[in-house]
Amino acid sequence: MTAGERGQATVELIALLPLLLVAALAGGALLAAQAAGEQAGAAAQAGAMALLQGGDPRAAATRALPAAVRSRAVIRVHGRRVSVRVRPRLPIASLARPLTARATADAGPEPAP
């Protein structure tokens, strides 16, 4: 390999590094969004199960979330429906809003008196 070829390889590597960085950040953002979706779904189901068992759905949904996620979650209870929204943790905050995960679980119809 000549000195010119080594120099060309170095230039190509340096030009490729920003693209690799963007690809790694995009992959990380997608993984964070997927994790947020799974956490929201599990929390919504835990809240609906608590409704079925006569417990506190908001507390059950909160307990189902990892402690580090609780501050980025919004839990709403409407009748027998529990909705959970989880914002993924991303290094670029402007990406978190469009990748926010939402999940809803329904505890079924009101029980007959």
C-alpha cells in the first residue's frame, strides 16, 4: 500500500465517521422507543388488573414501571380504562416527543350491581 492509498483510506474513514455516529444514534433512539412501548404496555395492563381486583390502578401502573422511568410517565384512569404514556430517554430531547409510547388497557365493562 502506497502513502497515497493510506492517505485516501484515512480520508474515507474520517468521512464515514459522522454517518456511523448518526446510524448509531438512530438505532439507540429506536431501541429506547421500543423499550418505552413495552414499559407503557406492562404498566397499563398492571393498572387494568388492579381495577379488576378492586385495587388502585394508578398505584399498580406506577409500581409496574422501573423507578428510572416513573418521572417520564403519565398515567390516566378513565372509568375502567388505564392509559400510560412513557417518554423515552434520549440524548436529543427533541426526538423524545415523537417517539413517546402510548398504551391503553381496558378492564372490561362495569360489573353488574
